[in-house]
Amino acid sequence: MAGEESERSKLPFEPSKKRPKPAKAISQPVIKTAETPEKPQQQRRYSKQEMAIPEVVSQRMIRRVAGFCGIPTVLGISSLVVSYLLVTFAHIELPPIAVLLVNMGLFGLGVVGITYGVLSASWDEERPGTILGADEFSTNWGRMTEVWRDSQKKNV
């Protein structure tokens, strides 16, 4: 049932089958028996256009990253300018650690904004999503963690 559910939640640009891993070198020859004939593997190759993120989704991600990353980054740069102006012209003594922590916090929010901007965008071409993207974030985070878990199971 979990496999059926993940098939329903696939994106139009997401391939339905996993790519095969490259074959490892076998040190001993494989003995084939008559009971188990080897079937040729029919694997569909996906073109770059089929694997690429659609332009609509890509532009949506870029707009969200610009907002969620750009605003804190601009505020981080502005905090340096404002603190300089306060110290120079208003003669207000600001503790350097306070300026550093505010600046690091704002730049840190900018870095987190990159991830949130990509994951909060709707990955469905027909659905633009909400303004803050909380529902899309939870959906996309679930997809991402599911792929991580599947890859961990296959590597073990």
C-alpha cells in the first residue's frame, strides 16, 4: 500500500523507476543453470528534458528563494551599515558581540531561506501553492525524507 501511495504522489517530471546502479566487478564467474534463464532487462532511458525541472516550477522556486533568502541577507548587510552609522554619527556605543550576533542571525536566516524557498514551492506545474508554502513544505519534505530512507535501505 505504501508503494501505491508513493506512485500516486509522483510528480510529472519524476521518473517512476529508479536508475540501476552500475554493476560491481565479480571476482568469480557466475554459473547459470537451465532452471533460471536470465531475462534481458528492459530499462527505459529518460531524456534530459524528461528529467529536468519544468520552467514554471523552476521560476517559482527562484522567486521563493529570492524572498526567503534575499530579505534576511539584505537586512544582514543593512544591520552592518546601521550599526556603523549609529556608532559614527549618533555616538551610541554598541557592543561588538551584539552586532556580530544580529548579523550572523540574519545571514543564517538567509541560508535557511534557500532551503525553505525550494521546499516550500509547489512542485506541481498546475498548482501555484500558497504564499508561505507551509503545506507544500511538509509535502516536499516528506517526499525528500522518503527518498533518503529508501536509499539508506538499499545501501544497507
